[in-house]
Amino acid sequence: MACVSGCLGTAGMGELEWAILSGENENSQARTLMREPVRRLLAWGVLLAVLLPMVIAVVLGLGALLFSLGDKAGAAACGRISLVIGVAWFLALAATATASGIMTLEGSAGRPARPVRPDDPPLEQ
């Protein structure tokens, strides 16, 4: 173990001092700074993933109505608009899955594996 500024050991060090010397405090701050934009992306992704299919259904319904009334140009425009919204929906699903994965991996990075205690039953393989 490396000795910082002439220390002879870590026996007299408090948890805060050890966290500062080991850099754990910087990791915690970096995680907090990274967590907010990812949470915002996750919230927007979920919101758009839920709402955009409803918008697609409304626009397609409007296109069908316009087509039945004889407005083929309006129906074609509604078809193109629904295609663009469909691409946006796919991107929202991808962003939601990616942000969820980042949050899951980032949340489990700081936790150590569960230690096995001697009184625990043996794990069967």
C-alpha cells in the first residue's frame, strides 16, 4: 500500500481521510455529475416511448380520414409524418434502453459482491 505524505500506516486514518486519499470522493462526485444527465435522458426516453405510439395512431387515423375524403396529398403527408414519428419512437426506445443500462451498471459499480458468511448454507452448482 502506498504511503501518502509520510504516513506509516492507515490505522489512525478515519474513513473520510481514507476516501480522500484513495480518490473515492472524486469517483462519487463524478458519478453524481454523470447520473443527472442520464436520469434526464431516461425520463425523456420513457415519456416519448409511451406517448409517440399514440401520436402515430392519431396521425395515421387522420391520414385515413383524409384519404376517405379524397385528399390524397394530405393522406400522403400524414403517412410521411407518421414515418418520421416512428423513427423518433425507435430512437426513444433505444435511448431508454441505453440509459437504463448505464444506470444499472453505474449503480452496481460501487457495491461489492455479497460476502459468503460461514453460517450460510452452501451454494449448489
